[in-house]
Amino acid sequence: MKKNLTLIFIVIIYSILNGQDNKVITGIDNLIQMNFKILEGKRVGLITNPTGVNSNLKSTIDILYEAKNLKLVALFGPEHGVRGDYAAGDKVETYYDNRTKLPVYSLYGKTRKPTNEMLTSIDILVYDIQDIGCRSYTYISTLGLAMEAAAENNIEFVVLDRPNPLGGLKIEGNIVEDGFISFVSQFKIPYVYGLTCGELATMLNEENMLNAGLKCKLTIVPMKNWKREMKFNHTGLQWIPTSPHVPHEFSPQYYVSTGILGELGVISEGVGYTIPFQIFAAEWIESEILADKLNSLKIKGVEFRPISLKPFYGKFKDKKLNGVQLHITNSDSVNLMSLQFLFMQVNNELYPEFNPLKMCNNSRLEMFEKVLGTAKITELFSSRMNYEDIKDYLQKDVESFRKASSKYYIY
């Protein structure tokens, strides 16, 4: 453990001493400035997707492929594939990258963890993916499972760090409970966890959070100039859509605000329309009345605007829906997770016969609880449909996790 941490901090100190200006320098650009020193002479496997780019938007795939002092031998793709050519939820099999002709092993098909066979010709695995800071977003599940595979095969693991677009201060939600570990809640962390992927990887490694307490030989190539209070729009970096429904740098805050409710399949959260995760809408809702009711709650940091729409695809395609668009004006002031429950509370006051928890099927409810990491929220909320009944439960682990995770802060 001490050896691993020492290596991590040597790389961090090197990076700080070589910092230049206030623009955030991501791990891949830092690695380039280091002339790929930690990869020198090694056969490299790269876990990435379209978000893995340098400051000039050149793919990390092509950067490592062209590097003279290492050999890129394989690519690994999470959900959506390494170059983003697969839709959400598509199961992808092994294929060959058109540009490099390298094998691309899918980590979102039958296999979600690199197999021994996939790793036989690899000395070191490199991870470079922009995440959104939310537990149910599956890239961190891929990260942890790949770390386990590296440990099992005695392969080094490198994380090229990137910003958490929600910042490094916001933590929301309960820790995942026993019986609710899944690909959308892979680790016992809060829903919004306030760490960069490099910090999270270090915590997973050092806190025995990988399967059977495994530990890999981990190195973090950190960013320069990133600060915990930064949102993505403060970094000076270009936002690459992390998936089709997270198209903008502000999309992650809306994903947290509406995405859990969206799992029930009863209320449209905007997927299928031009503003994914930015609305609450259904056929029975009266837009003006709902907006007035939600705005009367005077929730700091968010306003609700009446909206009518017809989604272009998905479950609600061509249906006339009414509801509200969320306008988050200050994400620091609002508990993002609370917004979907406050909506359900108001919806129950206005339309008690349309209860999303009763209207959904069992599989949808099961996914809702997997994403929440517990069934307790459903139990507590169902009786009165009142956010106050679950507020304390959702926040019960926040400060203890903040204390535990702060040991792994890099920035």
C-alpha cells in the first residue's frame, strides 16, 4: 500500500512542479508533457471512449498509437464503444478499430470485466474517460472492474485524471447497501461522490472496495490547476458528450436531478426530446399549475418553467406531454437528488391517482432501487409521498463519506 501511494504522489509532485498556467491540464496532456515516461517500453491496453482527448481534441487512442516509446496493443470500450459509435444500452462484441486496426474488446456486452485472455499481451492498462461524478453512470463501474482484472493478472493500472463536472465538494445520497450492488451501483459510495476518477480509483484500491479486497499496482497521472470548487465550465476545457443524453457540460447536474425518477418509465425526464434530463412531463399534467406549485416551494438554486412537448423517440414518442423544464441557476445551493422527489410530492398533491411508484412495473421499480442503492427510500417515501420522510436517509452517509474520502484528495 505504501509503495503504491508513494508512486502516486511522486507523479503528483512532478506535475505540480511543472505546472504552467491556470487552464486545467488533464492527465493525458500531463502524460504527453512527461513524454509518456511511465509507459516507456511497455505494451499498453487503453480503456477509453470519445471523451478521451487532449486539449487539441486529439484522441488518446491516436496519441498513444503514435508514441514512439511504447506500444499500444489493444483497446477496451465501455458503454457506447471506444469511438462512440454505439447507442446507449447496445451490447457490443469484439471488433477492430478502423484507424489503428487494433482489437477493441467490449466491456459492455457479455463481458464487463477484461478477461485473462484479453490481457495476455498487455503490461499496463491505461484508463482515460471523462466521467460525470454520479454513481449510476457506468464508466466508474468499468473502472473498478478493470482495476480488479489488473490486480488478478499482476498488470499495472494507470488513470489519466479528468475533472468531476459536478465539482469536488458536492456529495449527495446514501451509500449502496448489501443486496443492491449492480453495474449501476457497483461500489459502496454515495450517489454523488465528489471525487475525480483518479481520486475514486485510489479510494477503491486503498479501502478494499474491489472484489475480495484486491489491490492493483495503481498510478494516477493527475491534472494541473484543477480545484475542488470548479465546475466544468471553469476549466477552460471543451466538453465532449460523455453519452448521447449527456451532451453539455451542465448535463450532469440534470442527470442527478431527474435520472432516478426516469428509471420508473412513467414520467418523461426529457430523454427522447432536445433537453434530456431537464424536464418532468406526463400526459395528465397541467404545466402552469405544476410550475406554480413547484416554484412556490422556493427551492434555492432552481426555477421551473411550464413546457409542452412531443418527444421524437423513445417510450413517449409523439405523445403530447405537459410539465416543467428545470432551470438550475446555482447547483451549489440545491440538493440535486431532492428535485425528483419534490416533483413526485407535488404530483401526488395535484394528481394523487397518478402515482409513479404504483404505475411502474416491477422490473422498473427494481431498477429504481438499484440506482438508489436501497429499497428503504421506496418504503419511507411511499406512505406520504413527502420528501421530508426520506431527506435524512438520503443524507445520512454524506459527512462520514466526506471524511473517509478526503484522505484521497489529490487537489
